[in-house]
Amino acid sequence: MPTRRALAAFILLVAGAAPAAAQTSPGRLWVGVSGGVQGTSNGFADAFDVTSQFADPEPATGTADYPVKTGALVDGRVHVRLWKGLAAGVAFTHYAHRGDASITARVPHPFQFTQFRTVEGSTSTRRGENGTHVQVAYMVPIGERLRLTGFAGPSWLSVEQTFVTDVQYSQTFPFDTAAFSSATTRRSSARAAGFNAGADVAWMFTRRVGVGGLVQYSAAQIKEDVAANRTITVDAGGIQTAVGVRLIF
């Protein structure tokens, strides 16, 4: 919430500065291509059933903790000026992160009731997010070279995530312990609507070419189909920061 309020305040500041800004032509088409990172803390946990090696009357269960941390971001955006500093456009983002999911399973003893063995391990997972962000923007030229732009609008975020669906383990007589062998995984993808807001600062070397940096916050909740008759809701988006080329035509 503090981050969202800060972004909203910055956008209002940019819009409010318009009357005092230099009245130079902002061009008709604004283009930006940037690279950076997406900071996020959208890690989550999931519970699932584990296939027992014997016809055990007690269920075997497992949990997986998925890391979703800071990863590489690519951003591209185009805005068309409509009137004075007001513009509308679209931005596209791609974020990716790889990490190991921590797995814990409780498997029953084949001969003794309530004597569950704990199995622990990990497996590699991948998280990918693609975002399409429709934006209303307002650009304020400060002097001849500096450009401040605030923007906000709806987003459509899609998430592709590796999920653990089962655990394989080994055990030998007298079955007092069991050991992790591997995990069965499945990739799932889904999308949902959300929102975005942020700001861009550009320094123009010429009337058409410059460099800039942006901060954007986007968020959505997405329901992923993990397995048959089982879904999980995950958070997507986060704080995106990037720097790159800015073009004005």
C-alpha cells in the first residue's frame, strides 16, 4: 500500500507541474525500450497428495514452497500524444525467474499406523510473467531536455509456473526412514486482469533521442490449474524498474 500511494502521489505531482513546465513541443509518438528487474515477494506454498508405494490405508501428503523473487525484466512501450501532454498507449513487459521449490512429504509406514516418515528435497522451477498494460499518460517537459511522464491503467498479466504434482521416494526394510528421489512437475499457464501505475523520467540528448528510467507497479491475482480438479490462486506483478532508450517523433 505505501508503494501504491507513493506512485499515485508522484503521478499527481507530474500532472500538477504542467502549467509551470516549458511549453515545448512534446512530439506525437513516444517510444521506450528498457531492461531492468522486477522486484517481488509473490512466493507461495501448495499442498498435494503423494502416491504411496504400497496400498497404505493412511494418506501420503506433500507441500511445496515456491520462490518468486527478483528477476530480469524487458519492457517496451508506445504512447501517442492526444492533446498537449495527454497521451494513450500500451506497454509490454516480460519477467522470468528460476529457483528451487522446497518439498516436504509425509509418507506412511507400511506396517505401523501413525508412524509417518518425513521426506525432504527440492526441484527446479521456473516462473514467467507477460504483461500487457494499457495506459493513459501525461508528459511534462522540464526545460529543453528533461521529460517527466506519469501513467496508469488496466493490465492483463499471464503467468506460466512449474508446479510439483507428486513425489517419488525410496525406502527399504525395516522402513523406518524414507528418502527423496525426485518430483513430478507440471507447467501451467493462466491470465487475469489487474492494474498498473508508474512514472518515467527521460533525458533527451536531441529532440528525438534520449535515455530514461521508469518505475512501474503492476498487480493481478491469477487462478492456475495445477492438476485435475485442483486450482491455486497466485499473485502476479510487482515493482518494475528499468532503464533504456527513449525516442520522440
